[in-house]
Amino acid sequence: MNIVYFHTHDTGRYIQPYGYAVPTPHLQSFAEEAALFRQAFCVGPTCSPSRSGLLTGMAPHSNGMLGLAHRGFRLNDCSQHLASFLARNGYETALSGVQHENHGAGAVSELGYKQNLNILNEARGGEVRDLQTARLAAEFIGKQGDAPFFLTVGLHNTHRAEFDFPQTSRPVDSRYVMPPHPMYDTAANRKDIAGFIASAAVVDECFGIVRQAIKDAGKWDDTILIFTTDHGIPFPRMKCYLYDTGIGVSLMMRVPGKAEGQAIDAIVSQIDLFPTLCEIAGIAQPDWLQGCSLVPLLDGSASEVRSELFSEVTYHAAYEPMRCVRTERYKLIRFYDDHDQIVMSNMDNGLSKQFLMQHGIRERNRSKDMLFDLYLDPVERENMIDDPTYASIAADLAERLESWMRRTDDPLLAGPVPAPEGTRVNPLGSLHPNNFE
């Protein structure tokens, strides 16, 4: 069975199949022939930790990716990457576009990719480069014979540039859009989300190219096609936050003959993909995996595969250690430092951040522990941690979280986690990701 793993930057669930006013017709059409996971979550709402978690089947603190690869953080063992694992099991492995699990010369081959299609991509940035990424992926698919292949297709969209979203050939009229909840409805915030919507249109076109290539090559019935992203959208209180707006991700997966056109409501984690692919491909699971197979959800033999999931941040631009445990109904978020203010450099620059900074967000404090009843408060704004009626729930979630940290040998249990030598980390007082003073 071939595997095509198509992923984007910073898209969250803000695409048409999840009900948002973000036109993505190719993704909508795919959702109608795939399994759509309504409650899928990443293991960390920052770029490298999330991707590394999905592709090693482990929490970031277990695989070593506690921060961003381009800032010097590294996997403990690149041979645990899915590409490397599949290469050892007879797959042709190729990368077209973005990977964020390794950095520097030799990064792609170290992860286990036999072919790096990026050497053929001469386009520079934004829409043009992502479209060329998709076309090179399509060419690769068309050249494959009967041997199984694993192809990663990674887009830069819907990531911001330095401030705004990348310019595209398909601008969106900001007068007729709504800023993402909970952003206030202002002209600046509308302009910001309009840029995202235009960027998502690029994603959609690229996905359509790759999907059609699989069909044209006659491989639709023996190829697993996955669409997902790393974490929530790059807006305040989303990316780099453990709210559902940060850890919630789009996840659609087509396995020929299984759950086609179905919406699955069970909570799932992206670390569940590695064991799922092993089971479908008939490959023995490696002993380092921490997730569980989603096959029972895909074949209808179970309505859930896990009672809880976990997500984390240690480093992004700055050090801000936090962990969370989430069940279907409840979530506990816990910070593991003494800083009680919002870390501004861990919030991407943009019009929406600028608006909040102009209106006092820097003076706001954060709580050390936050407990949310998601059935009654799905937007996670009413912290129930001090409500005595939730005391037993808080205690239970705290024990689950601490037990998981012990089982997975989380370094936070021993105190503050120092940045590895050679990494670049912002001071807590810096306002922007690229400020190191």
C-alpha cells in the first residue's frame, strides 16, 4: 500500500470540510471520499515538535524535539522517523516541499528520504513554490511502478511570511469575511484572516494536483492519502497555545475501502498515525511508539480508541513549558514556570497581534492551571480550577497528566529544562519572534 502524506503549515481546522467559510473545494471533495476526523489533535502546537511527534509516533519530549529545528533543536534518533522506518521496510521514500524535523546539510537524507525532489524546485517562495512542490510530487507519483512508496508533500502555506500571509494571485475581499473566534471584528483583523483564506486557496489547489495525480496514475485503490497540518492557525491564542484552537488539527485520511465519506467524532492524536499505517501495511510496530492504531475507527469495530490525549510546549521562540491532558469533555492545562504573563514572542507577528498589543494584552496575566468543561464551555474561557464542584475532576486529570509524564520520562519532572547548547532562544521579555534581546 502506497502512502502520500500531505501536510501544511498553520492551518488548524480552518478549511471547508470543518464548516468554516474558507472555500477549499478540492479538500471538500476529498472529505466526501475519506475519513474526516472531527476531533484530531497534535502533540504540540508548534511546528517542529508537532511534525516530529506525528512522524516518530512519540511525544516531543520523548523524541527530543523540544523546540524548532531551525533554531537548533534536534531529534534524538532520526532512524525513528517514519520515512526511515518505511525505507527499512522496502518503501521508496521521497520528499517534495517542506520538512521541519531536521535542519542543515544532509537533513533530508538523515530522515530516511531516498529522493529529495526539492533539488528540482527552483521557484522562490509563496504560491509559486508550493505549486511547483505539488507538480513535482505529481510527476514522482506518475513515474512509480509496483513497488510501494512513501511520499511526503509539505507546503509553506498557510504560514505567515514575516508579518502578513504570502501574497497570492487570488486576493480575498476583506470586507466580507469574519475574523476567527475569539478575535474582535475590526478592519485589521478582517484583513488578516482574508490573507489566510487566500493562502488556504493555494493549499487547496496544490492538494487537488496531488490527488488527481494519484488517480491518473491508476494508484487510487492502493494508496493511502492523508491530509493534515501541524497545529492551529497563526493568530493570538491559537498557534503555540494548548487551547483547542491551538492543538486542534484537520485530519482526513483515505484508506481504500474503509470509512469513505464518514465523519469520525472520537478524539485522536496525530501520534496515532504511525501505528495505524503499520497495521494497514502489515508491518510490525516498532517498540518506541506511544500512539494507538485508528484502524478500529476506520473499520467500524470501535467508536473510540483512547480516553485521553496529551499535548505540550517547551520551547517555541522563548521558553514557556506547558502540558495538557484532554478527554472528550475536560481539559487541564498546566504551566511549569513562574512567569505569569503572556509570552509575546511566542505569538506570531501580524495585524491581529498588533491590535491586541495596542489594547493592553501585554498587561494580562495567565493562570498557572486551567480546567475547562468543554461540553459547557467549548471556547475555553471559563477556568473551573478553583470551583469545588470540579475538584475531583481536576485531581483525576492532574494524576493522568503526571502519570503520563512519568511513563514517558518527561524532563520537566526534574525541573526547568535547559536549552541544548547551540540553540537560539528568545528572552521572556522580547515582543517578537525575531527579537533576541
